[in-house]
Amino acid sequence: MGYSRVMRTELFDFELPEERIALHPAGPRDSARLLAVGPGPGELVDCSVRDLPGLLRPGDALVFNDTKVIPAALQGTRIRDDARAHVSFNLIKRIDESHWRAFARPAKRLKSGDRIRFGTEGRVCLLGELDASVIERGEDGEVELAFSLHGVYLDEAIAALGDMPLPPYIALKRAPEDEDRTSYQTVYARNEGAVAAPTAGLHFTPELFAALEAGGISRHFLTLHVGAGTFLPVKADDTTGHRMHAEWGTIDATLAAALNDARAGGGRIVAVGTTALRLLESAATTEGTIQPFAGETSIFITPGYRFRAVDALMTNFHLPRSTLFMLVSAFSGLETMQAAYAHAIATGYRFYSYGDACLLFPSP
């Protein structure tokens, strides 16, 4: 893996006014703003996502994450003897056919052995009631649940009863809406398994794809099932104290060969989103050759890391003290990203999952 150096978490902190957090997406998707950062030192250019074809070159290869978000936000009632309590759950990782890990809120209402009944009046599962037992309670509100259904039957029940798993900075400010089922999903999503959206991809439309194709820019798809842990702030004092949640991804041999050929022909590999970048870097050799990959990755990228597979990155604006802000600081330089975020805040860019985007080029 490319080397990362130990850094204090406080270096990646910044103040973000509440009004800069986007609670709804731009409409249409590709009307969002795009801040081009680089390639020259200190270069910041205000653009629109629709300008992307002109910011890239013929022969460049855009790499997208085609994971599909499942409606992983569930409302449950804890049943303990005659006592009832409401608990919200966000599924975060499937363990097997009937077991999931989840974040519970408030987790303090739960203990091992508790029974949970899911669903609300007016929203029922055609397969019957969906129940679960709390197997164990871990740290930071994490629990393991054993459901009463398994396999595709459990999938159908979750799809019927769940809402889109909006991040806390949205979910704590408004209830899920019907529109979130489409707006918190990329237009090219096809492989179910994510519990958070690869948000840079939310900006793409068929019209933008057509413009990119007309500009000689190819598009390619890998799969990384995004976990909710990706977006959590780092609580440790320095980067050595943070444990990344593992996420499952795959790059097939055809994709690996196509990307290696594009680079050999002078094209740049442009990752759409940090999830695509993390999987590409996990699959690359020290010389930068992308190899087929299938399995879990918990790669944690901080400044000092030597990028091998990715030449440019399109991504949204991330949380303070998050692993994703550390990643973009590794890619374009901490001072560069601090200046870019200060500019974005001052000029009204919208932040986080439903917010605007930036196009990053690597630091010299």
C-alpha cells in the first residue's frame, strides 16, 4: 500500500455554517456547482457539473461505482415484557442470510435478547411481521440483529419497510421523503448492497453522459458496497487510532484491462467518488497497474500516501475530521484543500451528500 504518515486529527477540522449543509439535491442533478481545484498550484475555478466534459480530455476514463443503495433505515419497536420503546436502526453490514450489523438510536434502550418489531401503521410487509432479536450491543451504538426472515425474503421485507438511509446531518433535520428513493440513488445503480450512496455519482444524468461520450471520454463501472462507517468523523487524536470499516468491492478483468489500456494510451483515470478511488487504489500494484479485485478493503488514505491508480477525482464536499477529508487532502494537499473549502464556504457551495462537487487534481 502507498505510505501514509501519522497526523493529528485536529489538522483536518474546519468550521462549517449549518446553512451550507444541503438538505435536498440540486435539480436537475447536473445543475450542481463544481469547483475545479488545480491542476496549477492554488488554482480554483468555479464551474457547473455540466462543464465536466470541457474540464477533461479525449481519452480520459471516468470510473463510477454502480452499487445500489438499499432502504436500510428501519423504524422498530423494542418489546421487553410489557414495555415498549421506539428505536431507529440503520443497517450497516450484512453478516449472513439473516444477521445484520446496524447503528441503533438511541442504543441505550437496547440490551442483548431484546425483541424488535419493525414496521409502522400503514407500512406492512406482505410476508408477515418482521421481527429481530438483539444478539449483542457493541460500541458507538452498533448492534447485531438476528431477523426472523432470511435471504431474499428478508430483502423483500427490508425493501417494503425501510427508508433510504439518509446521513444523520440530513435525517436529524427532516423526515425521509418519497423523492429520496430516487434522488439518493445514482441513475446507473444496479448492484444492491450499499447502505450509503456514492454521492459524487448523484450528479450524473443521461444528457451529461452523452456530452462526455461526444468528448471522447469513456465511462467504466466497478462495484464497492458503501458502508455507513465511511462517513463517520475520526474520534481518535491521530490517524493511527482510527479503524476503517471494511467494504466489499469488485473489479473484473475486463475493467482492469480497459483502464490499463486507457492509461497506456495517455488517458487519465478519473475516479467519480472516493469509493471508486479507494477500490482502484486497493487493486493497484506498486507500479500503478490495476488488477482484478474481489473482496473487502479497509484502505485508509491520509497525507503522505502515494497514489498509484488515479489521476483525478470528482467528489462532494466532506465533513470536518472525516476520513474522506483526509483522503482529498492526501490527493491535492492539505493546504490546497483548506483553501478550496474556505472558498466554497465563502461563495455559497452546498456541502455533503446532497451538495455540490469538486474536481481535484493531484498536488505536485
